[in-house]
Amino acid sequence: MITGAHTIIYSSDVSADIEFFKNILGFDNVDAGGGWLIFRLPPAELAIHPAEVNGPHVLYLMCDNIVLFIEEMKGHNIHCGPVDEQRWGSVTTLTLPGGGKIGVYEPKHVRP
């Protein structure tokens, strides 16, 4: 039935963010036509959180070691915010080269 999920990041600097995912994170990709790249994502999980109003939906990338990840990003001049320790994981916010922000976390929970 469902074979995967397609995630979209809207960016005011598409070229910079594509270069980040392609060359810094090293995500495999395919050209879907006309130079439009689609990136392979690592395995994913989905959580449903309670809210007063539906949406917006949020993207977090996951890593095995948040401290090491932040250090690696510093080496590429990519800013990450301070680590916020939550019950479910250690979380930072990464600022993409295009100016957008995404969450990155090291899970403390068992992975499905």
C-alpha cells in the first residue's frame, strides 16, 4: 500500500540547500528531470502529536551522536543551535545555507 514518504523543504536559496544535502550530508540523489534532484533519505519514523490546530508538519533529521554531528557541521560553517535535552532525545536546530531551519536529534527512545 504505502511505499514511502516524500518530504519537501521550501527554500529561498534552493541551490545552496541542494549543495548542502548533496555535498555536506552526502545524500544520494536522482535527477527527476531538468536538473530537479530528489534525495534519498535514511530510514524514517512518524509520530503523531496532540495539537489545538492541525499542522504545520515538522521535519527532524536523526543522528547517532548529536555532539559529533554539531562538530562536523561547524567544520562546514553550518550553524547549529544549543542542544536541548528532552525526554525523547537530544535536539538541535540546524540553519540551512538557504536560511531555513530544520531540527536534528539523537533519539533516546527505541527505534521502530
